Amino acid sequence: MVAGKASRIREGSSAQQGAIWDGKGTNFTLFSANATKVEVCLFDSGGTREVERLALPEYTDQIWHGYIPDAHPGSVYGFRAHGPYEPKSGHRFNPNKLLLDPYARAHIGELKWAPECFGYTIGAAGDDLTFDERDSAAFMPKCVIVDPNFDWQGQPRSRGIPWDQTIIYETHVRGFTRLHPAVPQRERGTYKGLGTKEVIAYVKSLGVTSVELLPIHTFVNDSHLLERKLTNYWGYNSIGFFAPDPRYASAPEQSLREFKEMVARFHEAGLEIILDVVYNHTAEGNERGPTLSFRGIDNASYYRLLADDKRYYVNDAGTGNTLNLSHPNVIQMVTDSLRYWVNELHVDGFRFDLGTILAREPNGFDSESGFLKACGQDPVLRSVKLIAEPWDCGPGGYQVGGFPPGWAEWNDRFRDVVRDFWKESAGAAHIAQRLCASGDVFNRLGRRPSACVNFVTAHDGFTLNDVVSYNDKHNEANGEDNKDGSNDNRSWNCGTEGPTDDPATNALRERQIRNLLATLLLSQGTPMMLAGDELGRTQRGNNNAYCQDNELSWLDWEIGDRGKSTIRFVRKLTHLRHQYPILRRNRFLTGAYDDELDVKDLTWINASGAEMRAEDWSDAGMRCFGMLIDGRARPTGVRQRGT
């Protein structure tokens, strides 16, 4: 700045996080408890050339802030943060590295892996303790200021589908429509493509109510995958929690608008959108990872560091780092993100990847952690569906049933026992509770059966077709010598590994698929289907297709007779579930006799039609038994019979 010339940047406000346009200019904010100076960098429209660098002039309550009058929607920006570079003390500031705004609503470009993206000099003596002076801007994606206005055409935010009527359908934005013949070529694999009327009509016809999308927050492609000509297909590698990833937009510069339009189309059809979200770690990896955002903004605040050596990261996610959900500003960022997706983008709920991490304090998993308390008291977040994946690889990581009231949870016990039962390695005593929404796990503190999210397949693992077609995983295409992915698949190939022309084997497989689908959709609790299972989709035995952005993962819409038959079967099952409330009761079935109403809500019967005896339950070879639900049992706490 020329001496004596007034700066065009104003003080601005610390009240609202992010780059917020007010119709005349943009207010920039950035939290950092340890930075000594923060600069906002403005780029040309393509994000290729830095045209201006301005220091944020004010620092209020750990928030750096400033207002630039002529920064407008479409303006491209990033940050640089100055401060100590002391890795052993947890600080990794390096102003030579362009940083993404944690609150950015949109991004442009993709990360180009290069040594310049790292805060240290790769290969130098001392490794991550060294300081790299090269500029990373040319290799970095950039942030984009957005116009938040969108015409919802009078459509209010969805009131949500009641939990007891919910059927979840898990899918991938790209994979669902990448081969869909009704979607224009340019729109396949995009938000716009998923919002195509033919696609929505098909989803609606299945009888599902809620579409759960694999991660769409902006994420990074891992360098080791790109080197093997693979990609991070699932997207569990977030770098921005407020922006829909532009790679899923038919017009990347319109990614935010396209996402909103997609949500509006689903809501018009009466369908919910649930997002799979990753707040447990970021794409920056461990101490040898790149400096892209949080690490360079305030490493010691954003990440959990080892107490006795802050150079290193706690790695509960198994990905190199763990977000520090014990820090109030990090909790604020995550809850701000969740509220933003609900209030501004109208999504209906969230499935939290490795949710146990979010509830872990320094002393371990805590059902009254700061994050869970923040969600529990928030009127916006309490109004939408909150679903935890209740496990991770950290200490005390398996917590199925351990989340507080107001949360639903994936129930992998249902998946495992149901698979075991139908391949005849589990008996009646093992599966009975799973058919009843796992009351032994979830029936506490007034939680309802819907808190138990049942599934037999999900994105992680075999497809339903492969559960009945393979005994072993076949992950060779991942380039990891078939060492990745779980070995505990509880699958049965019906006598032949992989595809076969044998009519008897194929008939058995089709029957097993129906057995598994019927068990899922007629059990108490909230069912979740994996998209494509109704088509007979196969991943050719790959149970960890996280890096396969190709025909192995995409849905094949050339549906044969077998697929059409299974689709009809699914529609019958969902119709039954919607038609008969007794199949989705809002109270746990217990089998206890109600003296006042002279009825039992549940009776188990053996193959002869008599009530099950103790010896029946202990008979591991018993394959035939019945579950008799009595609709006359009280449906609520009111002492009156059901109808």
C-alpha cells in the first residue's frame, strides 16, 4: 500500500462467519486463536492469478475480520495466515500457503498435488519440522463468494417425514445417474441429473421416503490414488463443510444453485434428502500432509494433538488427523455448517460418518459431550434427522446404542445376524431381537424403535447380489493386493464363487435376495436399502469400492428380467410397510402380557404353531419359526387397545 493512501478495506464485523455478501460488498471473517496476521487474497475470475492481497484489519474475540466494498458474488479468494511455525508446539503457520476458508460456500478448481502445497520441504532433513517458502496458490482450489438468494417458489423447508414412516435409500450423486439413459449426457452424474423427473419418479416408485447421499461436501482426491489412476469415489475426505462439491455440478460455477434445485425437485415429490457428512477428520492428513486450510489457520485449535508431543495428531479416524470437537470454535463451525445446510439448502437430515469421534472427549466417548449437547439443544438441528455411524477405530469406539435420545444409529448387529441367519450360521435366538428393532440395545431413555436403523448392505461392503454370490472379497482392482476391505463378510455364494449359468444356483440366489429384503423391510425399526440392490447390482466381489469411479460402482440401468422382478418385489414390501402400521410400531415389542387389556403384543411360535418353548430357543438347528404381532396391543402409552 502506498504511504499515506487510505486502505479500501474497512473494519467489518465479526458477527457472522465466512465471506458474506450484503448486496454492496463482502464481509470476511476467519477464526484463529494463534495467528498474528491474516490476509485475504483476491484472484481473477478463473482463480489463476492473485490480483490483490489485503490484511484483515480487526481482531475481535479470536475472529479476524474486514469488509471489502467491491467484492461480489463470483469473486474468487483465499486466505494467508501469519504466525509461529513451531510444529513441536502444535503451530504450523506458513503465509506462503494459500488457505481455503472453512466457511466458504463454493469452490472453484481442484487441488493439483505438488511439493508447494506442503508447509514443510519434502525430503529435507528434519522433514515436517522444516519451513517451505514456495507459494502454493497456483496449485490450490479457491473459494468463491456466493449470492445466497434462491427462489424456492414458495416452498417452505420440509417438515420432515415421521421417523416411523421412513425408509432410507442410500446412493451416490454421480454413480446413480452416470449411466442413466433418461438423463442428458452432460447432466449425468450431477446434482441436476439426480433431479431429473424420470430419476425422481423411479425413486418414488420404490416406496422409499428419504434419499441418503454419500458425501457431497467439497473433498480432495488422495495423491496415492491419483498415482494409481484411481480416485476417491466415496468422498470421505472433506476440506470444506459448507460447499457442495463442484465436480458434481453440470456447470461447476453454479454448484450451489444446482444443489438447491435438486433438493427442491425431491421435495416436490415428497422425498427427503439426507447428507452423509464427515466432520471427524479433514483431507490434510497427518503431520506430513499438505497445508490446505485448517492446519495453516490454527492447527492447535482445529485438530486433536497428542498431549505429550503436539507435533503429532490423534488419529481416531484412521486417516491421519481428528477434528477437535472439544474446542468451542470447532463445535461452532460444525453446528454452523449443519444449520446452514438445513436453513439455506433445505436438507432434511444427516448421517454422521464415524459418529463416535464427534462424541469423544479427552476422557473417551461421552454421551453428554459438548457436540452432542450442542445438537440436542439446537432448535434447528433437533427438527431434522440425526443418524450416527456409532463406531470408529479409536478407544471405546464401538457405541451402538450409546447415543442419546434424539439420535438414530446404524445397527450393524442387524446386518451381521440377518446375513448369518439366512446362510444358516445363526438361529432363532440370535435373530429375534433384531426383528424387534434390537430392543435389547435401543429400548432405553424413551428412545423409539425408529432409532434403530437396520441395513443388510451399505456403500461399504458387498452389494446384496454379491452377498449371495461371493464367499470372499475380490478387491484386486483397488491395487492393494486384495488386502483392503473387511474379511468378515458373512456372505454365502450358494455353491459357486461369482457369476454362473447354473439355473438352480441362480434361483437359490434370487430366493436369498428376497429373504434378505423381506427381513429388512418387514422388521421393526427404520430400514435402509442400498441403491441398486433392487436391480441386482454387482461390484464383482469388490467390498471396498471407495476408489472405483467407473462401471464397477455406477448403477447399470440396462435392467434384465431378474432385476425387474426384484424391483416389483421391493415395491410390494414397501407398500405393505406403508399400509400396515403394525409393521412399523412406535413402541418396542416386548412379548409381555398386558393384564389390563388381556393381550400380548408379540408371540413367538414354532413350526407346529405352538408358542415357542425354552428348548425351541436353544435349538441351534431350528430354521422355521413365526413372529406373531397382535394389533390389539396398545399402540401408545394410553391404556386402550390398538385398532
